[in-house]
Amino acid sequence: MLKKLCNYLFLCFMLISLCTLLRYSNWPVIDLPPEMESLFIRPTDSDGILFNLSIGFIVSSVFYLMIVYYPDKIRRDKAKAIALSEFATVCTDAMVLIVLMYKNVSSEAEWDHFRYFTDDSRFFNDVFYTKIQLFDEHKEADTLLCYPEKPYAIITWNDKLQNDLADYVRRIDITVNRYLYLLEDEIVESALAFKNNNFITIYLGLPTNEFGSDLMGKNGIKYAERVPLHLLNNGKNGKRSPIFRVNDVSNNSNILKSYVDTLLKLRSYCYNTTGFQKDRAVQVFCKDVCGQYGIAIFDD
């Protein structure tokens, strides 16, 4: 908003300066109608101050555009391209994560139906958030996944989520800190919104943005700050429950919605698509060889 106001004021002052320059100069001008000619005739009692001010503003503006504005714009455009490229890799990985989670709680028929969705709203709907309630983070993660330092090691979804979510936070922090003053406010806000979404914050036990605040659950139950959600995800009798299942404490599928909404908004800045058929992350997992069906369903 402030940037648009400054641009508007600059154009107004430039127009005023040009009109004043013509008004108070002795330079020949084009033939004008008689009713307008008097507007561009220099007054006999003029001391030349307005003329000199106009010349000064125009000359300084030209030098500003040549020396400051355009070189800075080139730097900003390059920084934006690099930052969006890095944010795009985060979005791709984050989309892969959520899609693979869904595939691991879906049947082959349900997944095959999903492959033909043309927009995000048809996938991230009530059916999705109901189905994902069966997701068990204590189950073995998809066999395509492994620790880079321990190839082919068996890991659980809990391990996978902690590693990946922490990696997204780290990568966004690095990119934002590196290009903070060269990026548009909307892009930075969208990146930080995804980094600070409720799912990442609660699952990793990160501090909230407001000092001493707690995130509120569905029924007024507060999530403790700095305590990872998976450590609290147990019933009254010590029996663990699916992380996104609606229970007497809260509806954790709502925090997953925060993850999805902020991810899609950030993705819209990185590459223009609203459909899964054009999403680079999903294209990989639409292949039958990627991911397994129903291996992360909670067993009651």
C-alpha cells in the first residue's frame, strides 16, 4: 500500500513539474488553442524559483531512476526469482508429504479417483479431512522413504513428519533471512504463514509468535507450547489415538487444514496452478510405482 502511494505521489509531482516547466520557461511550445495559450506563457513578474525547482526535480528523478531504481529493480527481480525457486522446492516437498500421507490411508480405488481431480478444492474437502483421520503416525512410513544417512533404514511416520517439517522451517528461515529486504511483503508473509502454520507449530512443539500464548483446541483445550503434539497424543488410559482423529480434546484435522491452506497460498506465488494434474509434486505420485495404499491406517 505504501509503495503504491509513493509511486502515485511521484507521478503527480512529475506531472506538476513538467507543467510548471512549460509554464515558466521561454522555450517555444507547440501551437495551442487561444483559451489554453495563456496557461503556458511565463508571467512577467516571475522570479524563476518554480522553474528552477521543476528542473531540479526532473533532473534528480532521472538520475534516481538510472542510478537507484532500475539497478535495485534488477537485483530485486533476481532475488525474487531465486527465492521463489527455493520456496517452490519447499512447496513441492510439502505437497509430496501430504499427498503421500493420503495415499497411505487410501484404497487403490480411492486413489485412482483422486488422480483425475482438476483443482485443489475437489481434493482438500470434507472427504479428505475425514479420511485423513485414519492416519497413524506410528506406522512404518512408506518404503520409498529412508534416512539419507542410513539408506533403507525403517522409519515411522512420526520420524518422517518430524524430519520433514523441521526441514521446511529451516529452509524457509534461510531463504527469508537471506532475501528479506529484496522480496515483496506478500511473498514473505505467505512464506512465514506456512512456516508458522498450526500443524508445524504444534507437531514440532515450537513457540508461538505471541509471547506466552497457547493455541486453542476445538473445545477450549490448550496445546502446550514447546511440547510436541505426538508426545501428548495418548488417550486417558494410555492408549494412543490417530493424530488427526476428532476426540474429546480437540479436532486436530483443523490444524492440518492450516497446513494445507497456507501451503496452497505460498504455492500460488511459486508456480501458477490450482490443479493436481499440473502440480509437479503430484505428477510423481500419480504413477502407480510411487507410494503404497493403506499402509498407515490406524488399527482400532
